[in-house]
Amino acid sequence: MSNIPKTYEPKKFEKEIYAAWERDKNFHTTADAPGAPFCIVIPPPNITGQLHMGHALDETLQDILIRWHRMKGDNTLWMPGTDHAGIATQAKVEESLRAEGTNRYELGREKFLERVWQWKEKFGNRISYQLRTLGSSCDWERERFTMDAGCSAAVRKVFVQLYNEGLIYRGRRITNWCPKCNTALSDIEVEHVDEQGHLWHLRYPFKDGSGYIEIATTRPETMLGDTGVAVHPEDERYKNLVGKTLILPLVNREIPLFADSYVDKNFGTGAVKVTPAHDPNDFEMGLRHNLEQVKVINNDGTMSDGLGKYSGLDRYTCREEIVKDLQAGGFLVKVEDHLHAVGHCSRCHTTVEPLISKQWFVKMETLAAPAIEAVKSGELKFVPERFTKIYINWLENIRDWCISRQLWWGHQIPAWYCDDCGETIVSETDVDECPHCHGKNLRREEDVLDTWFSSALWPFSTMGWPNETPELKKFYPTSVLVTGYDIIFFWVVRMVMMGLKFRGEVPFRHVFIHGLVRDELGRKMTKSLGNGVDPVEIIDKYGADSLRFMLVTGNTPGNDLRFYRAKVEAARNFANKIWNASRFLLMNLEGFDKNFRPTKDDLELADKWILQRLAYRIETVTENLERFELGEAARQLYELLWFNFCDYYIELAKTRLYGSDPRAKSTVLFVLTTILEGGLRLLHPFMPFLTEIIRQKLPNAQGSIMLAPWPKVDELKDFLDANDGTNDAADLIFNAVKIIRNLKSELGIDSRKKTAVVLKADDATDKKILAENLRYLTDLAFAEPITFAEEKPAHALSGLVDGVEIFLPLAGLIDTEKEIARLKKELDKLKNFSASTAAKLQNERFLSKAPAQVVQSEREKLSAAEEKISSLEQRINQLENL
RNA sequence: GGGGUUGUAGCUCAGAUGGUUAGAGUGCCUCGUUGACAUCGAGGAGGUCACAGAUUCGAGUUCUGUCAGCCCCACCA
């Protein structure tokens, strides 16, 4: 029988296995295949760069669910693809152009886009390749891109319909503007960061010379655009001043003092300067009071023309100049330190400038209502549930979505402006004549759409929508969306809204949320910190299976997890353990008859025990997968395969394996292969490569493991008997093993050295179990010879398990005092426990209110403890009288 | 300002619907290389489950409050 190398070296086989899966079309899905649909659409990675640890986690979770369902026999589709990532990708390409000494404007729109497509080709492929190295079992034949023809058609259709329904509109509004990216941003693309700034107190004189009013501002440079000063209508300090005219310092513009309830009486001086063109609140107030909008800051962050010496200055340089000039003019009262939140571009971290410009918006309120309802009704569920609150809270306070971006890379907005009659035409197909005036002077809107607009359609645009494809019918709504909590607002809510709007159904039944992967110190992995760990490098060194296993164990849904190498190594060691257990089995397969099936009578305690363990884990692992508790499922498999199978069963199997009874050997081989093969299938979703390569070598399996059936308890039913006492018996034996090992260690005896053991069992059942399985004590604890005694030997170390006393007789004298001290310590512990249990059992209320089962088990515990106590006391007595 | 979340062994984390004497990985200490595995085996030390109350026969687990950390949302200039 073929054998495998001594150590687990994933690098030697992972690539090959993946290639074989792909070659054999194991990932392939058709809509008309049998089985209930199970579908996940991948959160499309950006084509900006390469796979990072966050992707590795996201893909691993998805692949586990996908592989599990595929094995379960569901018609399983994992739709792969990538995202064009408008701003981010454009910025990357512009960066590389800068390195070449040119820029996009020199290149022109068309040439520039060619460059971006080249970039897409390169990095999109790299991402797909890296997903493969992780083992992701996507249906690659269906790979999509947010800007491919199908997605583009979907985008156009959605845009036009929303426009026609009045849900998309174009308006001149104040929006967040990034002076560096040179584009508008939506509200959620702005990150607010607390910054230590200043609060400048300024005095604005009244026109009539009757003094001045003091205002406070954090942005003095915007005063050039002030067109009013506001106070609260009920502010006694200013009540009778409202309506007066002020002279704006430095500019000498006449501006009104008016009242608006927006103003907070308690902040600053209670009087606020109003700059409608550069502050969202001032903009609103400006509309309410018909104030002029004076734009003083350009899109690039410099000061506008017509501002005299300030024109052309950078906004922050200008601030310094203004402050200087205000001070010189006697308008500056004082400067205070002030901590306040400042908006930054989430992409480049430049301070955002609120500016007035013409942008396209999506009206959110009518779209949001059904999205809220879908979650409230339970049609869509978040895992963990707590995220529903965040989701609903956000949707209930939603504001219109600015979807136009002044970029080139993205879906160009399908709108045309007629220069002849001023008409705006929005159309799914390109337009070359104005339907209104038949003029030919049409200009296409240059702006592109926010990246998330196309991402929002991903669950159905990838399935062929707007055509009613078989895929759409079969797989929509998809089953689960797996994503990080950081993009719930960006993506999840928008997919839900668009899915409900255009398909009339939620895009997915469950949203499975995971946390962020952090570094060993708990910090976010970022480029600026340089603390990112490259998954490709980890895979190269430890294997994809180890990385995957590490990413799912030891964490719970929705919580962040820390990445540290020791954890990957632990996972790798687990893989190596399985590797070697398999190696052991493979080297002992001689004489294996794959048609042999033992009868129940052939099975001994260890066989029945391990088969029951497997059956139990089939149940609990499946349950945990159903609950999305992948970490717990993985933990249980670790326990089954390492502790139960390797540490106990394999050791116990050796005697019969090397023995002379052929039927016993056949039986043990059957059990070994059954457990390993079943365990591999359970483990396959987590560690696909390792389980595949090993299972292919097993004589009791055929075909790819990824297409093998998910284990069922039913497979083992011939060997299971829930009430045969197997577990109690196994507990007794294994506890006895522990005690013998323990005593040996206490005496400094080599754990593998054969040591005589004396047993004293008063209970007939216990005695029978021990007598039938003495070999296990020899195999696991190297106890030999083992004898039964009615009396406690004098010179011996002793231990207790259930009702059984275990002695290690000593040839020479034992250190009696030390042994007494040890036993007394144990006695104390037992007495404490028995006292508290006894107290519990004397408590009337416990007896009357606790379930009978609990009371009963407490009684049993107490009597067991009392038995042990008396036995220990006897023993101590005996030793003291020596 | 609102909301969320975390606080369990030196470190990183599990402990679903409250019920054995609270677990794992890693680190540490002792011992062990006669063919599955030193990426290993055996044993050990190490925890008043942040703190204070409440509910309950019973709380690491439920509730309230306090302290500490992290995160998200938010138009106080």
C-alpha cells in the first residue's frame, strides 16, 4: 500500500489538487441540477491590488458554507467576481501615470480608460488566482466584473427606471467634496475624525455703528463667503438685535442678522456666521432665509477668484492670512482651543470640503422603507442578530445618496443634455438626437456612478438580470451574504433596497457578518502601519488549510480576531497530526478487505466508543454549521480527531493491529478507516486540500471528497447503541488511565515504563468493566501487571476514580508524609465540594423547585463524593499507622 | 450626544436556550526520541470569570448600575 511522506508539506500538493478540481469541473453548477438551491455571491474584491487577510477570512467562511452545502447535496453556486472600485482604482492608475511623468488629462479620457482596463486585466486575474490558492470553490466559468457588459446593462436599466420614477434626480446641492480626488463623495465616504482645532471669536460690526456682535467659528477663512449671521429666536441677548444689518469685516459686505432655531444658544457666543456655500447647515439656513450663496473655495481647495489678495491661496494658508488681517483690523476677540470632528475622504484622508455643485442623487426614503420591513419581518436575518439594530437605525435616519462622481473610471451616467432646447434625456441606449427638439447638439453627462451603485445590483446582475434567466429563477434570492460589518451601510443595505425594488424579494436570506482581522497587537492592518500580513505568504509557508483553520477557530461571528503566527502554527500542527495519523493507517493497511464489515459483537469498547464519538460529532458539527458557529464546529473536529481519535483510539488499536487475530485486525482496520474517512469528510469544508489528498489514498473511499456526501449518523447505525453503557465504561477506563499516569509521574516513573498496578473495585459493574478492558490500561498507561485486591496495599500511592481505588505498589518505602499531605489536599477539596452539595440538598427550595433530574444528579454526586471521602480517610489512617 | 461591543489562566480566545469541582491554543515547569507524528507524547503549575447590586433553589451565563478599553453613527458653528 502506498504511503505518504513523514511530514505534512502542503506546498507539494495544494496547487495540483486545485487544478484537478477545476479540470474535473467540480465547481461547476447548473441551474437545473437537482437539489435545493444554495447560493452565495462573492463580495467582489476590488481590483486595486491583491488579496489581504480580510479577504482570506471572508472567502474562507464562504467556502466552508459552500463546500458543506455541496456535500449535503444542495445545488450549490458560488458566484465569483471582482469590483471596478471607481475612486480607488482610478487613484492607483493615476499614481502610476504620475510616476511616468504624465497624468490622465494629458492622456485623455479614452486612452486613460484603456490604461485602467489593462490594470483591471492584471490585478483582476491576480485576485482570482489568489482566491484559488485559498481553495475557494467558486464556479469560475461564471466569473463576473462589475463593469462587464451584463452588469453595465443592469446598471443602465436600474438608473433609467429610477430616474423615470423620480427616485433619481439631479440637483444643485451642497455635497462632500474631496479636493484631492477631485470628486463629490457620499456621506458614508466621509470619515469623521476628532481634531484639535481652534474656535476663533470674531466681532462683526453693525452697519449703524451701534457696536458689534461676537460670533465664534472654527473656519475663519470661510467668512469671505458669509452672507448672514444667525442667532436663536429665543435668545434674550440678541432678541432685539435681529433684523439689523452687519458689515462683514475685510469684505465690507452688508449681511443680515437673523433668527433661526437651528442655532444652539449655549455654544460659543450663541451667534453663528452663515456661509451657505461651504457648510451643510448654513446651506439649509440659507435656503430658509433666502441668503446668497457665495462660493469662495474652488474644487481644488484653493480660494476663488475675485477675493483680492486671498485668491489662489490654499484654504489653510488663507486661514492664517485672514486671522492675521482680522486681528490687525481689531475684529479678533480671542482664540480658544477646540476639539471637533472633521470630515476626511475615506480614500485619501484629505479634509473634505463641503461645496455646492450639481450632482445626481437617489431618493432614499421610499427605497429604505421596504428594506427596514424585510428585516423586521424576519425575511432577512442578520447573524449575529445584533446587527439588525445597527442596520435599522441607519436606514431610519437615511439621507439621499449622492451617486455622481467626477471620475472617468466607472459606469458613465446614461444622461444627455440637449444644447438646443436644454432637455435632459436619460436612456438605456445611447442617444444622438434630442427626442424633444430633434436637435443634434447633445452632450453626454461626463460623471460616472458611485461604485456602490453597481455593487448594489450584484446579487441579480451577475445572474443575467434584466433577463429572466434560469439562474435568476433558481438562485435568487441567494442564501447567505458573508461580509464584514464595515460595509453594511455601503453595500448590504443598498443591495437589499435594490433587490426589493427590482426583484420584489430580498437578495439574500441571511447576512453572516464577520469582524476585522487585526494584527498581534490588536491594531487594524493598514498600509501606513505596514503591519499587514500577506495571506499568500502564509499559504506559501503553512498551507491554505492551516490559514483557513486558523481564521475560523477561536473566534465568534461578528467579532474581530487577531492574527498571530503561533495560531497558524497550531493549525499547521493539527494538519500534520492528521497527516501522520493517516500515514500510520496507510502503513498498516496490509490485508485490508474493503468488503469486510464487522458485526456488533466484533466491536469492543474502544470501537463502540470512537464510533459513538464520530456519530455525536456528525450531529453537533452539523448543528453548529447550521447556526453559523463555524469556529465551534472546527474546535469540535479538532477534539474528535486529535484527542479522541489520535490520542486514544489509535493507541488502543495497535494491539489488535499487530496481533495475530485476523478478524480482530479486520475489525480495527474497519473502524480506523471509517473514523478517519468520516472525520475527513466533516473536516473537508475547513481544510479542503489535506482532506482531499488523504481521502484519495484511503481504500474505503473513491472520487473527490468535495463531491462526497456529508456524513450522516445513519451511516453508523449498525454499530450504535445509545444505551449500552459505552460512554460510562469509557469514562471509567480513561479516568483510570489518567490516574495511573498521574501517579507514575508523581513517582518520577517514565511514562512508558511498565509499572505494576493494583485495583480495588467494590462495585461489581466497575470491576467487570475493568477486568474486560485491562489491556487498555496497559496500552495507554503502561500499567502491567494489573491485579485486583480486596485490601489496600500498605506501601503504595493511591488514586480514586468513581468507586475504584488505584494503587501503585512500591518496592521500597514511600515518603509517607508527603503522600499523606497529597491525600489530605485532595480530601480538603472533596470535603468542600461535598459540603456545598449537601447544603444544596438540604435546601427545601432547591428540592422543591429544581428539576428532579438535577436533584437526582446532585444526590449521586454527593454520595460519590462521600464514598471517596471515606475511602481517602481510611487510606490516610492506614498510612499514618504505618 | 446616541448606539453597539469587549472585560474568563502570563498571552490569544471558546464557554447557545442559567444546572457536574470553568475549557482550548500558546507560553512556562518536570519527564520522555525502541517505526504515525519532537509540527510529538505524558504530567504539572496557573483563574474570587472587571467591580457592585438584583432576579433565581442555583448566575461566567439574565437584568441594573459603576469602572476600563474598542468601534460605529451624529449638521453644535
